[in-house]
Amino acid sequence: MILDNLIRKNVKNMSAYSSARDEFNADKQNYLFLDANENPFDSDYNRYPDPYQNALKDAISKIKQIPKQNIVLGNGSDEVLDLIFRAFCEPKEDEIITMPPTYGMYDVLANLNDIKTVQVPLKEGFQIDVQGVLSAITDKTKLIFICSPNNPSGNLLQINDVKNILGHFSGLVVIDEAYIDFATSSSFISELNDFPNLIITQTFSKALAHAGIRVGMCFASERIIAVLNKIKPPYNINQLSQTKALEVIQNFDTYIFQVQIIKSERELVANELKKVSWIQHVFPSESNFLLCRVDNANLRYGQLLEKKIVVRNRTNQPLCENCLRFTVGTPEQNQTLLNTIKDLNS
Ligand SMILES: *Cc1c(COP(=O)(O)O)cnc(C)c1O
């Protein structure tokens, strides 16, 4: 893979915006900062935030065992994904490959950036059609998106299939690990040294319980990270979110504990759902949700809604006919769900 050939021409040629805090880092003590036209009176938030989120990245670097230079942060992983499109895909020319059923944002971002999506559906069992993917690659293919554990199916994609694609594609492979903390297998972060074309995204929105602060993480080679840093909005993670995210990392044990509960609840709920007459199949899950095939998804979705329980109806997604997706809740919430489900007529 030659990274230089993958970067968009305008991105290669442009120079990054140089913010006041780029030129002089706010860490510097005993300096009088009169460079950024801020209000000088202290409100805790009168200063622009660190554009490179150094304190937060130091903390993330420790728990993820990866140097800071391999991390870029975004306003949710959705922003990270958008940055990847804008850095590497030439509008109206380039293509990406996705594997439906999967996360809807890849398609939306491709459309927004005027990039053609080539869809290679997962096989039965929601695993990668490796031959299909490899033969769908053209000289226009810049990105392949792999979501593992996959949303909405919940399963991990086979590691050998993922490595096979990484090894046979000279563009970039994005592995979306939004749900990796709920899985039995560990992150692809440890593979970054072996695959220079690998980009991994994770998020504060799921296991880390902070969807509201919008912080997404991206791990890749230093050179890829440098390209993303060049084009990202300078202050894309606001001070409130940086402070809160740092607090989250400092309380990491709390979330590890919650993930344990969610995982054991997932097994409990799955077992109970399997006993329900109108639920035909509960797909195995390595995430914090369960995909179920039911007798009539639209009917059951409506019945649950009448009982004020909102689930996700995925019946229109490929391979997901009559499927509902249930997020695993607290033990109490799950009991409410199960009681309600058992009360619905068969
Ligand atoms: C929820 C989810 C995300 C998270 O996106 P954020 O913008 O970080 O909240 C990313 N990818 C997948 C597959 C998801 O389901």
C-alpha cells in the first residue's frame, strides 16, 4: 500500500489551518495568552480547548496500549468516519465496499461525499463473503468497511476473513469496533503494526456509557493519523467533552463492571427470548443487543410500542426479514421487557 496514492489531491496540496493553540500550546505555564481573542475573565471555559486533546489522549493511550501518535479523536466516531471519507475518497470518482446488513452511517457518508458504495452482503450466519469482497475491488476502491461485532447482527466477523481482506487490499480497511468491549475477542489494535492499511474506530458511546458527550476514537498508523489531523476541525472536541471523557477513563473500572453485567444479562435475556413462541430465532451476540427473528416484525414492533417499549425494527435490512433488535438494558429494564413480551399473544 502506498499511502500517498490514496490521499485526495486537494488534501495533499492544502495546508492545515493553524490555530492560535497550534502555535502556542496552552500547557505552557506563566505565559500571558493574548493570541486567540478570548474573553480574559475566567469562566472555566473562556479558553479554546486543546486541539489535540493531549491529556485525554495520554489517558486513552494507557488503557488501549497504543502510542498517542496513533490516535485521533472525533465528535463521535461518526465524525472520524467522515474525516476518513474526506481524506481519502475523491468525490464522483472513488468507491467503497460495505457488507450489509451493517451500520447505516457508511452509506450515508458515502452519499454525502458523492462516493459510490459497492455492497457485498454478508453470507448466511452474517459472515464475510471474502471472495465476493476481493472480486468487488477495483482500482477506484479506496475503503472497505468492516463492522465487528456487526450492527445489527451482533456477531464478531471471523478474524481470518478480516486478515485475508487486510492482506489482499491495497486501499484502507476500516474496522468499526464500537461494540468490541462486549466481545470475546480482543481489538485489532494489536495488529496495527502488521497492517499499515488498517484503521480502527471505537467510541465512548456504548460500553463507556457516554453517547451524550460525542467522543469517538480512531487508531491507525502515524501517517494516517497525520492526514486526519491535517483536515479535522481544529477544536472538534469541546472542553466539556474532553474533561468528561478524561473522567470516564479515570473511572474505567466502573464501566468494566457494567459491561460484565450487560454481558450476563444478554445471556439471560437471550435464553428467555428463546422460550417465547413467536420468537423463532435469537442470533448469537457479542455485543450489547440481540437480533431476533420473529413471526411478524411489524406487528410485534407495534405491540411493544403500545406498551411503551421501543426496539429497533430491522425487517427491511438484507438477511433481516422479520427481525427486531433489542438493546440489553439494566436487569430491571430487561425484566420489564420479558414480562411484556410473555404477555403478548402467540
Ligand atoms: C453506535 C455505533 C457507533 C457509534 O457512533 P458514535 O458517533 O461514536 O456515537 C459507531 N459504529 C457503530 C456500528 C455503531 O453501532
